[in-house]
Amino acid sequence: TQLLEQSPQFLSIQEGENLTVYCNSSSVFSSLQWYRQEPGEGPVLLVTVVTGGEVKKLKRLTFQFGDARKDSSLHITAAQTGDTGLYLCAQFHMDTGRRALTFGSGTRLQVQP
Amino acid sequence: NAGVTQTPKFQVLKTGQSMTLQCAQDMNHEYMSWYRQDPGMGLRLIHYSVGAGITDQGEVPNGYNVSRSTTEDFPLRLLSAAPSQTSVYFCASSRDLSYSNQPQHFGDGTRLSIL
């Protein structure tokens, strides 16, 4: 079973600070997705990364896929209170005929005003 | 613009009771899935379906049944509720997962408590 580890588990910062959260796998990703989940809602896709070394930007969010495709990071510049939420990475896998996404346990981010 | 709709939003059950969590999507998606979310454990896959009439087990299927008689609906049945099934349940849908970068569209969840 492929495992996804996310770190840190919790992060509390002040508005305006920068932060980075990480997602690591025990094996090579075919692709990786990042989701954000706000309280009382389901996760919403932020980005999909496919190619090793790929960097994608979404406003103040920068997503990076490791060269070896076993790790990914999410960097937020000048965090805002609206960035508060649970950040989840997810890896697609297809083994023994099962097609499914495996999610990490998430990084819970609290941005204080 | 409904997307994925889950009902009910909240439910309290007694141990041993059965119930069905409903999930419907209006995007003509082939792939549908059920996850449970527990504190500190992320989302764990219960069952999934790649199309009408086809279902398969995920990571934590015990105590749950599913069926997929139409493309739109994918109900999750708890056969005999146990306190360990207290959780938040999410339904998701996407286009065919043969291509690994399909986004999952999630409902807003059902919060289930088993007493």
C-alpha cells in the first residue's frame, strides 16, 4: 500500500507570513493532486501536478513536484485568513485492478488576523 | 449548478440501526466514490464505482454496502451501525479515472453519530 505523509500536521501563523507544507510518498507518483477543505465542506481541487520538477502557481500558492516524483510541496506567500483550512494531497494509484485516490492525513492551517 | 448532493447532512443513530446515505450527481460522471473522514486520518476510501452496475471495495469496506443502478446515484448503506462508524462521510464523483488527473468533485458531507 502506498502511503502519503503530510507535514506538518498543524500550522498556526499570522497573516502576512509565508509557509510551506509537504507531501511525501513511499513510492513514485504518477500524478499528485492538492485539495483544500474548509470547515463543513468537502475538499476542493487546487491543482494537479504530473511531471517531475513541475512548478505551478495559483495566485499566492506555489506547488512543486519533486524531480523524482516522490514528494511535493505547497508554498503560500503572504498568507491571508481566507487561506485557513485543511490542505490534502492525493495520489492516484491503480493496483490489482483498483482505481482510486489515496489521500494524505492533511495539514491543518490556521491563519490568525 | 448542483454538482454532488448528499443527504442527510446530519444523522444520529443507535447501535444496530441501519440507514442509507444518499449521493446524487448531475454531471454525468462515470466514477463515484465514498470516503469517511476521521480526525487525523484524512480521507479513507470505502467503496467506489466506475459506472452503473459496477462497484468495488476500497480501503475500509466492512460494514457498508453500495449499489449503482443509475449513473446519477450512489447510495451507501450501513447494515448494522456501530460506534466505530461515527464519522463524516463524503461522496465524490469524477470522469473516468483511467486518466489519473481527473479532479474529484465532493459533496458537503454527512455527519453521522452512532450512540
